[in-house]
Amino acid sequence: MTWEVRRQILLGAVVLMLGLLATRLAFMQLVQVDDYRRIANDNQIRMMPIPAPRGRILDRHGVDFVDNRLSYTVAVLPTDFRGEKPRTRLADALGVSREDLVARLRRRSGLPMEPLSVQHDADSRMIARLEERIEEFPGVVIETEPVREYPIPPWAGHLFGYVREVGEDDMKRTDRSGAPLRGLVGASGLEKRYDDVLRGIDGVVYRQVNAFGQVTGPMPGYQTVPPTPGEDLMLAVDADLQRLADSLLSAYVAGTVVAMDIHSGAVLCFVTRPGFDANTFSGGMSSAEWAGLRDDSLHPLLNRAAMGVYPPGSTAKLLTAAAGLDAGVVTESDHFGACTGGYRFGNRVFHCWRPEGHGSLTLLGAIEQSCDVYFYQLGARIGLDTWSQAATRAGFGKPTGIDLPGEAAGVVPSRAYFDRVYGKGEWTGSLVVNLAIGQGEFGVTPLQLLVFYAAMANDGLAMKPHLALATRGPDGHWAYVQPEQSFQLPYSASALLLLREGCRRVVQDPSGTAHAIYDDVSRMAGKTGTAQNPHGNEHAWFVGYAPAEAPQIAVVALVENAGHGSTYAAPICRAIAKAYLRPPVDKGPVTVADDSLSSRP
């Protein structure tokens, strides 16, 4: 092949390649222009969510409990924040370890192209340091967003709970607009129970970024979608009563106080100690801080009112009395063997709290003076199976249904229970003797005990306790929570009258165990309890209602490791009832008042 032929072939090949290149360029510029324009736009556009403010939480008079405030949030754009050096620099700037930062980056809080928050509620000095060196942090953005602001008292954490970032499991859920869930969601307490109500719908703003992953401003031609705030939640709780309950309980290390309207189930105050500051969760908590809360020997994360399970002590004697009346094994006038300070059952002697004994008593006298020996004998007559069934029918052994997550069911021992714990045939009938006075394996929550006594005062009708009173939607109108009946105590009218008379005598008769708290304003009725505790001093109980003649409010108080219920718990309940029943002070116009929900607005 001659040189001329080779030159022609080479020239033809060059012309062919140039032709193909020109054709390709023409195709890209004329046919695929829209596709490449979209890719170019995608490279410079970042869709930034505008967090919707969560709804406020108010007391029954419209006083703010929980609101929002603006704060700084540091976030990263995952597609632009890459490499080890930026991670190290950002961790140093945030004052956290690199491991903590990496852990935060691993959490998903939105779609892949959306910012991932790594520091909520950042202080202004941190933000100033970041902004001064923002060119060193490609892919890092600083935004403002609403953050929850909770009351400081320790009861706030248990009642309101806190919010957290959306996790992997939450990504399967959607908000009210049908969009994937993102941002912050309720993690505990009322924030979790009413998350769908309190959480609004996030908006969106489109930002422009340069080739270095730095946000340069709004993206021209793209319209911002404003967020839709969440709905407000009004509680039945009275802020003044809540503060009073907290101050009464503050003298003790641990305990709880709850009050409710017996006719509607509306919870009027709800305090449990110790607690935690829910605000610490707003800015993100380190693993060390979380471990400190989790491992605290006082268990500040335990909501004692709804999740704490305790032996009820002598407050359970009304249940035993009711079971005996219902089963027909005791009447109002029945005398058992006289109390001489102890009762022998089999080869064991069960002692009374009063060493010298109470002598011969009727059922009412035994309730009034809280005679253990009388109820030992009554429990033996009733038997385990009947007693266990009666406890279940009275609402024990199952949650009350209060609008809080994680409520405990308590423990009602039965034949099957003891077979499982001790082995079939390996336990004796004497166990029911202890159960009859609220000891042994019988475990209740303070809420269960409150609902039981409120039902006795309400002609046997138990109402489901509820914290929420109403919600206010975008139209500004309140939607009221309707009271719900929970169950009916299976007692005759005469039996209920006898039980209430026993509760009245406990407080109002001179020989009653709680007579020291009697006053002409509250005129309470109820029952003391001093529950044995293997880990220290006895737990002090009181549960009752007021006024005895026309009940409106029921109150329960538990003070852990304090001693006698008449000394430590009963005065707390009396103070709550007295404050509630005292002629009301004009607090101005009530935002929400519906007499069908409560006997007193």
C-alpha cells in the first residue's frame, strides 16, 4: 500500500471521527438539552425543609405549658459533605468527639438530598465561629428552626415528654400531607401520644449552591412553600394545682401525686418525682449524658404515676372488703376473731400494725382503724380465686387507658401466676392472707388505685383518665375530648354505700387513721396505706375523694420510703382537695370550658 493510499485512509478516519463528534454534540445540544439542564440544576439546587412549629400545650385556662422558640441548627448536605478532614473540623467546631459526629451523621432525618441536622439549638458563639470559617466546611448549612421550650420543674419531663429526630423506623410513616416523615417527632409523654396532632406539615425552600457545596442564596424561579403549624393541645391540668402538688412533693426524694375529676376522668394535676429536664433533649444529648440519666439509682426516667408498680398496702383493704361483700362472705355487722396483735394461719403468725391489737371489730370498724387481723381473716374466707377475680373486675392488672404511652398493667396474682412463679403445688393458701392487706405479689400503679377509689365515689362508674381536654385546629376552633366510661364496679348500691362510709370514717371519725387531716373545706374520705418495702422504709400511701357527701375530686399520693401514709401522704391529698374546692379565684376568661367534661371549669 502506497503512502498516498495510507494518507487517504487516515484522512477519512479523521473526518469520520469529527463527523461522529459533531453529530454527538448536536444531539446533546439540540435533543438532550433539557436533560442536561435538569442535571445542572440538580447540581446547584438543594431542597431545604422549613420545619413546622409544633402546636403549643396549654393548661385548662389557656396558660402556656409548652411553646416554641427560634434556635440555630447546624446541618450538612450529605452530597456535599464528604471526606475525613471536614468531619474532623466540624467535630472540633461543635465541641464533640468525631465519634459522636459520625454517629449523628449515620442517623437519617430526611431524603438523601435534604440536610441532615447534626446540632440542634446551637449557641450563638458556636454559630459565629462556624460562619467565620464557613469556607472550611463545604456542605455545612446553618438554619433557624423552632425548638421546644419546656417548663423547668422535674414533673415536666414525665408529663410532656420530649421530641427526637426521625429514625429509620419512622421513615415508613407519613405526615398529614402524605409526605415522608422527617424532622422531629414525639419520643415520650404527651409529645408522643399526640404527635400527629402537635406536628405540623413542613414547608420547603430551594437554595442555590456553588461548585464547593456552599449555599449562596435562594434559587431563582423556585417558590417557597410555607410550613403549616401543628394544632394546639389544651390539657385538663390546672397549672396552679400542678405547682401546688409539685411543691408538696418537693420535700421528698421520690413519689407521685395525681388528681382527677371523678365524673369525667379529667386529670387535674399529674406530678411525679424525681424527673428530668426535657429541655436537655432539645439540643441533642451526648451518650454520656444519656447513660447518666438511664443508670441513675433514683430512676428519674420512670413515670411513677403510670409506670411505677408498688404494693398498695392498706389502701387495698377496700378492695378486699368489696370482694367479701360481693361474694357474700361478710356483712356490715360481722365480727371475726378479736385482734390481739396477730393472726395464726397454718404454722405462721401474721402480725397487725398495732401490736396491742384492736379487739373485736365490725367491717366498718376494721376499715376505719385499718385492722390487719380482721382483713387477714376476711382474705382467708374469700380465697385466692375469688379475690383475684375481684381485683381484675375492679380494674387492677390492666392499664387504665390514660393518654400517655407506656402505662404499666400492674400485677394481680392468681393460681396460674403462683404456679408459674413457685411451681405447681409448691405454694400455700396463706399467700392470700398477705394479698388481702395489699402486700405480697399484688402490684398496682397509683393511677389504678386512683381510678378504683374515684369509681367508688361515682356510684361504681369508673371513668377513663385523660389529660387532653381539647385540640385547636387551623380554623381556630376547639374540638373537645369526650369523657369515656371505662368499667362498672360489680357492687350493689348498699355495698358501695358501706365502702364509702368506711372511707368517710377513716378521715372524719376521731379513731380513723387519717383523722388528723380532717378539715371543714375538703371534708375528705379515703384510706391510708403503709406498704412494706424490702429496699428501705415503708412507702406512704393515701387515696381518697372530696367532699365525702358529694364527691368531685379524687386524689392519690405515694411517697416512697417515707413511712406512715397518715403522716406523709394524707396531708398532700388534703391540700390538693382543699385548694380545688376552695371558692375559685377569677383567672380571667377561660379559653375552653365545657361543663359536660368537668364538674368545675
